[in-house]
Amino acid sequence: MSTVLNRHPLGNDVVAQAFETYTASYLQPLKNQSATIFTADYGLYWWDFRSGYDFVLAELGWNNTLEQEIALVRGAANLQGKSWGTILTWKYTHPPFLADGQEMFEQMKTSYEAGAKYVVIFNYSEDPKNPDTLQEEHFQALERFWTEVVQNPDVTHDSIKAEAALVLPKNFGWGMRNPQDTIWGLWPANDTCRQIWNQVQTQLNQYGLKLDIVYDDPDYPAAGRYNNITYVHSTFPYVWLVVAILFLSISSGVLLIYVRRRRN
């Protein structure tokens, strides 16, 4: 596969279009029957929605950052006018598989307050002696979620609103599960991935659950939708812009000094 890609390199736009076209054709028979179509994913929510899914479940598990997953799926749903939810998946690849009851309760409560329309639990085990992952503590967590959250007038659904957005480069399908994750499952992480990773951590530290992570897409612009918007761009164009300005300044006999002040 790597040899083929090296000889016939594909761009992000081409891969994104192929992803959408293939998925849309796969979903069309269901759409013809007016079925509600959903999927669970770990990060490519933006293109799941663009492909035609009615709602997408963000996978919470594998020790992924809950705030990041919600920022990605909610941001895609908000800008594209879709619904979203979460699915609580394995935390471990061995028994007990799921997180404990308290952590599960907190994940469900956070999902609810952040606006999730659906909360699903993945009750599957690869242990033939114990095919169910749900234990008594998990059923107690479900009961607590219903009584202490859903039926509690002091807890409001969708009470945590996004006030900021981090806009990633157009069609940059990076998995974002870790700094070394692949791009579209085809290419290794690069400098842009590292730049995005650092920006995501910074923005999450600042805004937490009030952050949406979206993509630069003319069909679904972020402008005007958030109080604060940060764009992640490659440093390459900026560097050459400065070089060009300096060259023109020197050639015209004018010396310009630029001071880039560090933001507090």
C-alpha cells in the first residue's frame, strides 16, 4: 500500500471526497427507506456527517480524552445541523472491559450536560464465560443517571454550550487519538499533526467542555457561530509571507522591524 501511495500520491481533498462518495452510496438504500442512520466513530465525525449519517456516537473509552471527543463530535454536529451522542466503550482490552460505575456515571452526566441526544453503552465481551460487560455497579450507575440527572430539575440538558472553536485545516483527516496517529489511516503523523495536537491541548486547558473542534469547510463556516475562533494553519505560508515582506521592504530602501509579541 505504501509503495502505491508513494508512486501515486493522494491529497487530503481526494481522500475526503472518496470517503464521502463511498459512504454516501453505501447509505443511499437506507435513505430511500427513510431510515434514521447512525454510526459510532472515534474521530472522523466531520466526514461521517457530510456522508449522510443522521447522528453519530462519539466513542468514549480507550483512555481517550472525554472533552476532546465531545468537542469533535459536537462541533461537527453543531455546524452541520445534526444530532450527536456518545457510546461508552471499552476502557480495557480485558475484563472488566468497561470503566467502573462511578466513571461511567460521570461520562453519562457530562454527555447529557454537553448536549448529547443519545447515550449508549457497549455491552459486549470477548470472554465466552462472561459475555456481558455490564456488572451490578454499572446498572446502579444507569439508575443514578436516570434519577439524579435526567429526572433532576436542577440538571439541564445541553447546559454546557461551546463558546470557542478550534478550526483545523480543510479535509485533514487525522485520527487524533494520540500524537502519532495516522492521517486518513494512510500517512504517518507530520508537523501539522504536532501543531494541531499542541493547539488542542492548549484550547482544552483553556475552555474544557466549552470548546468545539471543527474544520475549515466553506459549506459549514465557523465564522459568526462562536465568541472565540482559533485557526490552525501550517507555519510554512506565514514564514514565506514574512520573507516576502522583508524582501520588498529592503528592495524599496525601507527597513521594517517586526516584533512578534508573545500572547499572555
